[in-house]
Amino acid sequence: MSDTPATPVVTAEPEPVATSAVSPPAPTPTVPAEPAPPVTTAMPPATTTTDAPAPPQPGATPVPPAVPAATAEPTPAPTAPVPAATAEPAQPEPQNALTGEFTGPEWKALPEFRKLVPDALVKAYEKPEAKTTAITLWGVRIDPSDLRDARVSVVLMKFLRARNLNPTAASEMFVQTLRWREEFNVDAAVKEEFPADVFGQLGHIFGKDKQGRPVIYNIYGGNQDLEAVFGDVDRFLRWRVAFMEKSLELLDFANVDQAIQIHDYAGVSMSSRTPASKNAASQASNIFSSHYPELLYKKYFVNVPGYMSWLFWIFKSIIPSATFAKMSVVGSGAHSIGKVLLPVIPADELPKRYGGNAVAEVFEEKK
């Protein structure tokens, strides 16, 4: 940037004295002639008499008086342009197959949610250092100092979608989930050894659908000893959460971020609904709806007795419509079930008892 040049000082040449063309008169004593007044550039009269310039001396080159500072128009200082190098360039978002499905409004909400994550961690763990400490959720490392990661974006988007893309509400859900995981001690539940004779036939993870999603089976009639299953509700919940966490280990959050659930009611009767079982089911439902958002792709109810079909319509009144849309009641028997499941799950990934041709020994009770 160049400096503004100073205004040049213009000096006026003195006007020469005129001489006559006739013969000069007789010599007379020489008297120095007074110089003619100089011709100067007209200047505006000074607004003040203070420090008025002295009259020009003979033989001196007259200099016009300086324009008073008060009458001079100030020159605005030029604004220096911001160099392009100092502007932060827009960084492309890390992408994977799942982030490629984000909508415009979702991309708009995600950066706002990211801004809230460090403080959400402090709020969840009640430790100042949590603001810069990485955590792991569902197998995905979340580093608050670097949240621009495609897999992290997929995880955060689940909370946003569960709260209608409201970053503040999503942050609150995120905090509550982290608090619950700490209080429940999820990591310890995953490592706990549960008796196979009680829980071994209540749930299985077997096969994948045509898009690579794992298929999770909940077998409600897998153990008819209800006291053994639900007598200790806390133990049942620890087993159920551990089972859920193990199914999530099959999600990579790059290509697959949801699972299919099949709820098999074969062998379930009205007598199966004891106060303990209803209490356990209610608590489990609350846990999954509050702390495992958007991890379910489809839920199929199979082998449901006719007198229990009303349960499906009860669900409709107490769960969000988006979740209800993922639920389907299927008939009973391999043929009827297969008609619904085979368009979604390959035959060699679907056990024979559900209409496929896969041999699934995990469904066979160990004697």
C-alpha cells in the first residue's frame, strides 16, 4: 500500500518591472526602486489572525500562506484489503457411504451440533477435562477436538434425527445417553458372564440382510421359566443391554449403521405376562428408545398368537409414528414368514424355521 503524497508547494514568480522605449532622461541620483508587489495565487482568507505570515521581504520569493488545517478536508485512511491467504478456506466434509445420504437440512444442522459437543461432554461427565477427552460410543471414537470425521458424523446424526434436527435437543439427548451409560456401567455389562441355561436361547445374532445389516432375533418363548428370566429384573436388563451392544459391534458406521430385529413370540401365552416380565419389558423399551436412537432399520413380529395381536396396536399409540412405520406383524410358520422376509434377507442368511435355507445351530437348545 503506497502513502498519499504531500500537496506540492507552488511558488509564484515575481512580475518584472516594465521599461520605457524612449531615450532615458538625464542622469539623476540613483534611488533604489521599490519592487512591484508580487503576483500571488489567490487564496481564501484565513479564518484566524493568529500566526499570520510576515510580509515578503525585498528580493525574497513569496510563498503563499499555508491553508489552515481547520479548513483542509481530511483524507480518509485507506482500508487495507484482507489478504486472501488469511481467510479460512472451506474444508470439504469427510465422507463415506452413509454421509453421502445426508440431506441439505441435515448438513446444516450437523455443524451446529458439533459446536455443542465439547460442552455436552463436560455436562455429562461433570469434569472440565472431558471437554478435550475422547470417548468411544458404539465402537466409534469421538474426539471433541476433531469432530470432522465421517463415522462420528453418522453417530451424531442419529441424535439429530431423533430430535427433528434440533441441535440443542440432540445435545440434551446426547448428554442423557452418556450419563445413563456411565450410571448403568454398560462396559461392565458387556463383559459380564450370564448363565446360558437362563439367557442362552433368548437372543441370537445370525446372518445379514441384502444390504449387509445384521439380523437380531429375540426369542420370547426361549425359556419358559419366567422366574429364572425375570426374577432379577436388573440382571435381565444387564443381559438385554449387553446383547444390544454386541449386535452394534457389527455396525461399521461407514456402510452399515442399522440392524434388523425379528421378535419371535412362538410359545408365548397370556400367562407369560407376569408383573416382573411387564416391568422388565417396560424398562428395556424405555432404555432403547432413549439411548439407542435410529439404530433400527426394520422390526418384524413373527409367530404372534392371534389373541396377542392387539399388542401391535398398543405399540402404535405409545411410540413415535416413524418408529411404528418400521414395524410389521408377520404370520406364523416358515412359509408365511419367508414370504415377507426373503425379499429382505437372502435365503442362505435366513434360518429354515423362518423360510430360508440356512442351517442355524444357534437356535437349537443345548441339552
